[in-house]
Amino acid sequence: MSVSDFMTKDLVTVTPDVRINDAVDLMKDHNIHRLPVVDNGRLVGLVTQGIIEAAMPSKATSLSVYEVNYLLNKTTVQDVMEKSVLTIAPGALLEDAVYKMRHYNIGVLPVLSDADKLEGIITNNDIFNAFLDISGYSLGGTRVSVKINQDEVGFLAKVGDALAQHHYNILTLVVNRRPTEKIVQMHIDTTDSEGVQAALEAAGFEVVQAELSDAPR
């Protein structure tokens, strides 16, 4: 799974000379909280809702409403944008993006090609969408959890064989490494949850949970 699989490609951008008020209107119109700042096709900064709010005069200011509006009309994106922007490559692993965002406590990474072309951005929401996609959340069927009692070469292959013998197809599979145990969590393409559990238990596996998973409405 790479960043390019889950990044947002349809971008709304601004140039450095755009006024703050216009940048705010863009964010409202597109229901977004951040804008990459591009100059001649190259990323030069990032402006976010938080950056703009921090740059605005506080409610305790002695400036009049007219003075505040005049100031905001004179202030451009270039005056307040974050210029030292962390980025990531489109071919980077999704896990690399997650680690970078967590490590630096940021909510967005612009995605740049080798030629420094802005190809997209990946945000917290994109990561959440990726998790839902990987887990097969919207697919329906049966969710089943099998406990790994001891590390064994070919364990997953044996689980797959046990299900295939009964014509059950695995849609997604994740190994959940808990502090004291490992759990294989699978999404099976069937509504026969009892049959899935019976097939696995007959093959000697310890089924922790097997239940129907309704697709969200």
C-alpha cells in the first residue's frame, strides 16, 4: 500500500499573493482546512485554518472593525504560511506517512514527485479512509477472529485452506499483535458465519469471534 493509493489528488491550491480573506473563503467553499501554496508549479508553503486563526487579531485588540478588515485585506497567504513543509513521495509506504505524521504531530503531508511536482496531499482523514478500506468495513459478510496459539510456519496458508475447502473466500486479512497474543482477523465473503466458524474449528483453529458484518448504510 503506497501513499498514492490513498492520497487526495483533486487539490485546491493558492498562490502566495492570495489574500487571507480569499483563502478562508476557498476553504469554506470546498469544506477543507488547509491549502497548499504553489508558485510556478512548485510547492512553496502550506496555509491552514489554524495558521490563519493564529494570525488574525485577537478579540482583545484595540483595533476598530474597519482597521481589522483593512489589515486582513492587506495580509496575503505569503505573510502567514508555513514555509518549512514536510512532504512525502507518492511511492512511499502508507505506514511511512502515518509514522511521519505521528512523529511530527502534523495532520497533512503534501505529496511530491521526484521532480518536485505536487501530486496530492495525504491527511488524517485519508488515513482513516485507508483503514476502512483495508479492513473491508463496507463489504458486509462475516468477520472472524482466530487466535494464534503459537508461531507456526504456514499458519495463514492452513487457515486459507480450511476456508477454501468449504468455498469461503477471504476478502481481507489482518494480524493483530496484542501484548500477550496474536489474533488473525478476517473478512469472509459469506453471510454463513456459523459455517465459517464450524469449518475453522473442525480444522483445529481456536475461533475467538465469528459474526455477521453489515455494510454501513
